[in-house]
Amino acid sequence: MEVFLSALRTWVIDRLIHEGYTGIDLNFFLVTEKNHGDFTTHSAFAAAKKFAINPMIIAQRICFHTQTMKGVEKAVVAGSGFVNITIEPHLWGKWVHNILDNPTHYGQRPSKNSSVNIEYVSANPTGPLHIGHGRCAVIGDVLANIMNSAGYTVTREYYVNDAGNQITLLAKSVYQAYKTLLGENQNEEVAYPGEYIQEIGKQLLEQEGTAWMNVPSSVWEPYIKLFSVQRILHLIQKDLDDLRIHHDVFTCERFLYQNGNIEETFSQLRARGWVYEGIMEAPKSYTSENEIESVSLPLLRTSLWGDTKDRALRKPDGTWTYFAADLAYHMDKVRRGFSVCIDILGADHIGHVTRLKGAIETLADHSTQLEMICCQMVRFLSEGNPIKMSKRTGNFISIQDILHHVDVDTFRFFMVNKKGDTHFDLNIEDMKACTKDNAIFYIQYAHARCCSVLRHGTEIWPFLKEKGWWRDVILNSWGKEHQEGIGLALDFPRLIESAAQTREPHIICTGLYKLAQCFHSLWQQGSRQTELRFLDEKEMMRSLAHLVWVYAISIVLKRGLAILGIEAKEAL
């Protein structure tokens, strides 16, 4: 289908050029409404603006040349400038072989020779993953699958924020839990109060005994920082494994300090003339005894890239800011040669986008494109009430809290079923409902039904077990309903490309749901109309044609679910 539409596009454009209509961007789209043909184009509207003429004039020329293309049965101008196209029916049977010949990798695009880094999750190693991390994790993982299928070379990365004040607070929380287990009363409030902190304190005691009692913080703090981070990364990895999330690379922030990356990046920025000494108000969190109302700090001219003000690269105490470390981290990605770097972040990072993107792309001389996708939170409800957080985590709803209510397939689907910047509520009862309104159930049910039909067909005609049984099946019994389904299935490679280009995984979800709707509709019609039944032992040739259709639909459903990281169930 893609080859035909590409040839049709070239055919029409070449003839329009001869008529003086140059530079027209002509595209054809699949039509799902049965009365409007098989494909349509609205390119006449944009072309009419370019040439300052009535869209109908361009539409009529597109229509005329389209009709002269071999394989086109009919083309008509509709509305005020649309062109609807009907192809010769036998082409659907010819094109379906593209699906059947490549069931495992259907839709895989040729290599684009472009390397993409997708950083996702990157949760601070201070506790288990919460539901906000979960949404970012699934969106990042599915986008990586999509980009890979679209022909990009993808590296999946996790940035471990194992430096900074939050790790100091983590170590102090664990140390207090450790001392409490040794009988020392601790009345001081800790930053991380969850039960998982008590568990890490217990692990520390079991491994080290009383070795860290009655020693100065300068002695115990470095060790307990590393010990605590390692234990929490183990918890995070467990959550990621349960969500079927994996990464190729884990980059630690502390290595940026140890290897001099931050100093190097700072020197590059200063050499460009983008760093100057300026006065900023001391941050509210700064509580040093030497605190003053304003301090002189090295500032980066982020206002050059649209930021509201220039940003500090050092804190008043002389340590590097998080922003400085983040700049160094992204320049490390640039040095690794990625064409595109995509960060999947929480909505609280929106203010970070402009300054980081501007600084990195300019410093890299635009050799690398930096994109940031900021995901909104999802609120989980049960019987209309928010899901309660567990005592183990202390003050947030963890991934495990949600997986206690729904399986991983359901969780993954609902995390990518809407655009990442959409804030919405999810009812656990709706997520578990076995109805057509529950998209993931409806899609998996369609695949399970496909598998059931194919199994039953094999029982009736054992030769269907043979490889390539479908090659000589005559498909002239396909009606408009079958063509609609095959059209959606053949459109799947375009959906992959579209989802990759727009960075919107929900496009795959929508496409699979439409395909499932088409399958279930034909299933229902078959219960009323004998000629539409998938299996009829008295009508073997017609049944075989229907089985080819069912097999093709099952391939695309399974392939799409695989991209979403979801199991294609063979029975429900």
C-alpha cells in the first residue's frame, strides 16, 4: 500500500508540474467511512493558498490525474476540495501479503542512520518509584520501542542523581534508623520516613554490626550514602522489572564530579562568553551561618535562550548547582554522538526546558537536538476515592501500590493511552472492566478471538498448519468490511512513523483500538449474516479467505501490543 501511494503521489505531482503547479505537498490518507472511497487527500486547500486560486480548481486537476493511474478504480472531488479515491479491490489481497510475509517485524522501517538517546525514569535514588515515575517510565519505554521500529538506533538511559543534598538527607534517615535499632532514641524528624528506610537500616546493621556507632559523620556519611543508594537502586530495579522496563545505560551524577565533567563544561561555557559574575539573592534554603542577603556567583546567560533570568552555576557555599551538573550530563551525551536526545520528565521540570535546551544545543553547535517531554501526574481512584498510600513508602503512592490492583499490561496501556501532557483521573474499576469501553481489554479480546478462530480453522483443515498456507488463497470474497480492516492493518507502518515523528505513543493505542473495533464488528455481523462468518465447513474457499483476513489482523494486533510492551493474549 505504501509503495502504491508513493507511486500515485509521484504520478500526480509530475503531471501537476507540467501544468505549472510546482511545489505541491500531496499526501493521501486512509478513509474509514465506507461511502468516501478508500483514500482521500485535502492537499488542494494548501495548494490553493499558494497559488491564490479556488481549491476546487486544484482538486479537479488532482482528481483527473489520479484517475489515470493504474490501480485506481475511481476518483471524485468531494466537498469544497477533497479528492476521494477508490482503488481496484484486488489490490487489497495483493497488499495483505506484506503483512503475512513478515509477521514478527511487520511495520519495521529501514535504518535512518540516526542515533537517539531517550532518558526516562531517572528517579532520585531516595525511595521506590511512585506513580509519577511510572507514567514517565512507560512513556519512555514505549517511545523507545516506537523509535526503534521507525528505524532509529536507540539508547535507553537512566540518570542516577546520586549526588547532592537529597542523598545526604537519605543517609541521615538511614543512619537514624540504624541507631534506633541499636537502642538509641531518635527524636529528630527525618526527610524520608518510610518503612523501606527502616529495612535499609536493618540491612546495614546485619552487614556492619555496630561499626558505625559513635563515629563522626565525616566517617560514616560517605559509606552510608553509597550503601543506601545501592539498596534503593535495587528497589527501583525491582519496580522497573515488574513494569517490563529496561535501560541500556545507567549514568551516575557522582561520576560527573569525579571525572571533572562539570568543570570542563563550565570552562566551555565561560570560553564562549556566556558566564559572568553576578549578584543573586541567596536561595531561601541556604542556612549557612555566613548567609547574607545577596552573593556574587557565576551566572549563565540563560536569558539568551528565552529564560526569565540568568541562572547560577555555583551555590553560595561554592558547590555546583544541579543545573551545572545537568549541563555537564547532557554535554556528555553530545560527546557520545547522539543526533537526538529526548528527556522524559515530570511536569515539575517544565521551567527547566528553555534554559537547558538553549544552552546545550548552542554549546553543541546544533549537532544534537535536545527535546524534553514533560508528563503530567495521573490520579488513581477506587470507588471514587483516591488510592491510599502504603505505610511502607510513607508519603507517596508507589508502583507496587497500583500493581496490587491491576496487572502490568493494564497499567502500561493506560499510561500511554493519552498524551503525556494530559492530566487525568483513572478509576481502578474502569481499568479492570471487561467491556468495549476498556480499550486494552477490547484489543486483547480481539486478539484472543483471532487466535480462537485460527485454532478452530486448523482443527477443520489441518493443512493450515503448513507454512505459507495462505499464498494461493483467492480473496475475491472480501467485502468492504474486510477492506476496511486490511486498510487499517496496512496503515500500521505509517502509524509507527507518525508516533515516532510526533513523539506521541498514544497514536499506536488509538490505531489498535480502531482495528479491534473493526474485527469485533465483523464478528458480530457474522452471527447474523452467513456469508460473513469466519468459518463455514461447507464453504471452504470463502472461509479460507476470511482466515487470511483474521490472520493479518492478529499479526498487527500482536505487533502493536509488543511495541506497547503488552502481552498479546491468546485466550481470555
